[in-house]
Amino acid sequence: MQRQWTPLLGVVFVVLVVLRLFVTGAGVPDASASGEEVLSYYEENELREVTASLTAVAAAAVLVFFAVHLRRVLRAAAPDDYLPDAVLAGGILVAAALGLAEGLHGALAVDPEYLTPESAKALHVLDQQLIFPTMLGFGVLLLALGLAIVRLRVLPTWLGWAALVLAVACFTPAALFAIVLGLAWLVALSVVLYLRGPARGGVTLPAR
């Protein structure tokens, strides 16, 4: 049976997120920067920041399709369980958070000459503080996946327990670190699903 590449969408998502961070680099002003400094930065780096935003939007789209795939995999193991739907909801939440953040970022990057220092400052602060919707999305996604893996035993249980620990951490001051580890966890999940092959959605169904 031909191996499907759909499980590797998780890897593609993480690669795009890393690429977005690489494109932006370390020169973005922090939240304490003045409106004039923000405008100056985006006027000088318009192309780079637009490219970064488009990369993140592409990552959000890929994540939605990956979440759909995960829902399908889990639904094959447990047709009547609510967790596959929760996994899809978590993926959509993360994608929406990324879209919202990049919408604000794009407003700064595309036409900074039409912004006042005050409006640029406000957009920039909002852009910098949108970690909270991302925390929510990643927390829901990892929690649903962790519970599904542990309860349904469709994949190695260590993946499930690791996801649950990271999900809890997403709602603590260590959220940013948890999200970074969560991205690495998604890569591991993608690779495990891919190596399992296409049979029964790439999972081992629990004994009935």
C-alpha cells in the first residue's frame, strides 16, 4: 500500500513557523519601543516582515489540514468519542490565533507610511501580546491529543503523557517554553504517524 504524506503536514507546519521566525530575525522592537521606532523599523523592513507574515499565514492553513487529518485518524479508532472533535477545535484555535497575530503584524508591515506613531505603537503592543490566544489554542490542542492518546491507546502512550504535561504548562508562566516544546512534540507525532503507514489511518486500534 502506498504511503501517504498527509501525516507529515505537522512537520511542514513547524518548519513554516521556524522559517517565519528566521525571516523576522531578532531586530523587531519590543513592546516598550516608541511609535516612531516602530514605524522606522517597519518602513526599513517592509518586504521582510510581509514575507514573514505570509509564511505564518501559510503555516496556519497547513495546521488546519493537519488537525483535520488527526481528527480522521482518531475518529477511525473511536467513532463516538468527543476527543477527535476537540483536537480539530484546538488546531483551528491555534490557526486563528496565528491569523489574528499576523493580521496585526501585516497592518504594520504592508503600509506603515499610513500609520501615525500612536496607532503603530498600539498595533505593535497588541502584536507582541497575542501570546494568550496562542496559549489557549496550543493548550486545547495538546490536551485533546494527550487525552486521546492515553485513553484510546492509538499511539505510544509516552506521546500522550508528554502532551498532557505540555498542555498544563501552556496555562502557566512557562507557556512560551511549553509552546516551543509543543512544536517539537508535533514533529514527533507527525513522524510516528508517518512511520505507522496508511493502514487504519496510521494507528493501532485498541482491542475491543
